[in-house]
Amino acid sequence: MSDEGYCVLLFDSVSSTLLAERTLKKKGISHKVIPVPRQISSDCGVCIRFRPELREEIVSTLKGAVEFRDICTL
Amino acid sequence: MKKITYLDNAATSWPKPESMAAAMAEFNRSVGANPGRSGHTLSIEAARTVMDAREALADLFGVSDMLRIVFTKNATEALNIVISGLLKPGDHAITTSMEHNSVMRPLRFAATNGVSLSIAPCTETGELDPQAIADLITPDTRAIFMTHASNVTGTIMPVAEVGAIARERGVLLCVDASQTAGALPISVSDMHIDFLAFTGHKALLGPQGTGGLYMRKGLEEFIPSPMLGGTGSRSEFEVQPDFMPDKYEAGTPNTIGLAGLHAGARFIMDTGIGTIRQKEMALTARLIEGLDSISGVRIFGTRDASKQTAVVSLTVAGINPSQLSMMLDEQYGIMSRPGLHCAPAAHRTIRTFPEGTVRLSPGFFTTAEDIEYAVRAIARIAKKENGVGSS
């Protein structure tokens, strides 16, 4: 499956990534934990992929709960 | 094999919930990978296993950000991280006269390196007047290190009161919750606890080799990690990450142990810490009452189950503690712990140094029958030894 058109959230650590996963899951926001795509450099091996239209909702959900490093579009 | 009556839960809890062993077997069978060291399915699942344990402990201790919980191999490691990292030459530290060597030895070592140490005296029942701590605070005081409950007498310490004093005076509070995590309610925010060291294998009902440290936000700035190495994060840099929990979690963790610790913590939450406390208090009250009726038996501590954890220290006139412990084991199959319990200061305080006591420590799986059996066994031993005695 191509990741094209998706966005990914990048984190400092796996712990932060999984904390974000937990936070999004509780809110029922669609996402997937995936290995960091090759073309992106990241501090940890996993990231969270999501549809670009969810960007605002995701950013506001994570605010105050867990810090992320960057958002990239694939 | 004769029946075993295990009354050494203050050393390590046993038996454990079936769910603990099942969780460890399941990790071994179906996950097994190294957490967060790769992006593959099993590595992510292993990292989730660690996070599940982190989340459960954060819930138990009233910690809102689970990343403030660092896993270590035991409470001793957690205490060493704080004591060796926080205290600098010229600092003053305060502790109590009821501490275990996991607090006392690192503090005594710090005292050989320019840290001054004051020890707040406790009563012969092991109780601490919070004012005794307040009286020792000076402008150089950096932190107070204290147990939440004595491993010798079970005496519960006034942590919340000391926490309020510490917060007001601008001093940090580090609590050793080895005897209480899983047995008593703990809220790091309500009790003003800055550092909470806990072990996984006692009242938290997890396996040995698990434990951890809660650290209040921002304090990691003052505490270097004694262990540096791989974390699965910032791999392109050759310096240790400075964020929680990676800063203190170098190297592959005890993931299978944390799977078990998570199950233990879940068991506690599902059962309810209040239910656990009520049961252990009833067992302790009956043990104290039963032992108290035996001539020649002396019970140490508050002798009030509501003021202590499920730990009863005793002596029997005419029998030294190690001999008594051996008789309980060999003749009755009762597991106890004699001697000084790694806490010489506490035994000095309750005036049982250097002979020590025999410690009986029930747990959540101890039955009322186990307690009656232990009381009868000690009554028989005491009677034989002293030629007197009731019951």
C-alpha cells in the first residue's frame, strides 16, 4: 500500500509515539503506527501515519498530552 | 512435601496472581521482541507491553504523565539514581532513623563525599513526628529521603505531612515505597512527593527484577543518569537523550518482567487497593492479637494494624531470632525472616540491635487459617522453650 498523500507525526522516542497512539485511540481518531518511511529522518524508528484532513484534530488532541517533533507529508 | 505457609511477603510477595505468570508466558510465546528497537510489528507490540506497565503504575500513583515513570530493576536502583545524582558536596540531606539500607547506604556514601546528613529520630515504635524533620531543615537542605512504611515494624510514616513541610520549605521529598506500593493508596501530587522509588515484586505482585522511579516534571535536569547507552531514540547521536523516560532507560529493559508487573498492577486495580488494605489489616490485627496472648512473646512497632502495613516483628524470650525462624521453617513449614532485615538503623530505633527480630509478613493471598497456624506454632515453641505460656 502506498503512503502517498498521508501525513506522519514524528516523535523523540517510541514512548512518546505510543503515548500519542494511546491518546488518539481513546478519542477514536483514525491513525496507524508505522516504521518511519525511509525518506524521512527521525529520532526514533516509528511514527504515526494519518490522513491529512485529520491534521487539525490530531494536533489539538495531542496538545498538552504528548509532544511531537514534526509533521511531514509523504 | 509438607505444606508451606509463606509469611515473608515483605521480602517478596508469593504466591503471585495466576494472571502474572500468564502475562509473562504470553509475552514469551507471542511477542518476545526488543521494545522500540525497530519498527516491526513485534517490536512495537513489545514497546506497547512496556507502555501498558507504565500506564498502570502512573494510574496507581496518581501520575498524570506516564512518561514520568522510569523502569529500573528494583527500588534500590531507583533510590541510587536520585541520591547519587541529586546530592552535591555542600548539600544537606535529611532521613529518618527507620530507613532500610537501600536509603541509608547511598546516603552514608554521599556523606563521605561532602554531603552532610541529619537523621530524624523516630520513637521506639518506629513512629516519626513530622516536626522532627521540620526542625532539621537548614538553608542547605536539598532533600528529605524517607520510607513510606518500615520494613521492620510496618509502621506507616506521615509522608503527606512531611511532603507539605518539604513543599513549604522548598526542599525535595524522595519516598521509598518498597513496602507500600500496591498495599496502600499513594498519590504523588496529594502527598507532595517529588521522587517515588518502588519495587515491582512486593505488594505490586510483579516478578523480581522489576521496579521504578517516578520523578516530578523538570527534576531530571538535576539528575544525571548513572547508566548511558542505547535507547532506540536519537540513534544518530552519541550523547544520551535528555528526555523522560529514555534518559534513565539505557539498554534493553526487562520487558517480560514488565509484562508480569503490568498484570500484577492490574490485579491490584481490579481487586481495589481498599479491599487489599482491609484484608491485610484484618490479618495483621489477628496476628498481633494472637501473638500478644503468648507468654514470652514480644511484639515491636505500633501493635495497631491501622497504623502499619502487614508486617509484624517479634521476639520469643530465650530463643534467638535465627533459631526461631529456623524452627518455624523446619518444624512447621512457616517462612519468616529473622535478623536485621537490612535495616540496622530501624533495629537500633526499636532497640533490637544487634540480635534483631523475627518478621512475619502476610500478603493478600494469606488466609485466616495461615495466621492461626502461625500463632499456634509460635505458642508451642514459646511454651516448650519457657515452660510456660498460654494458648
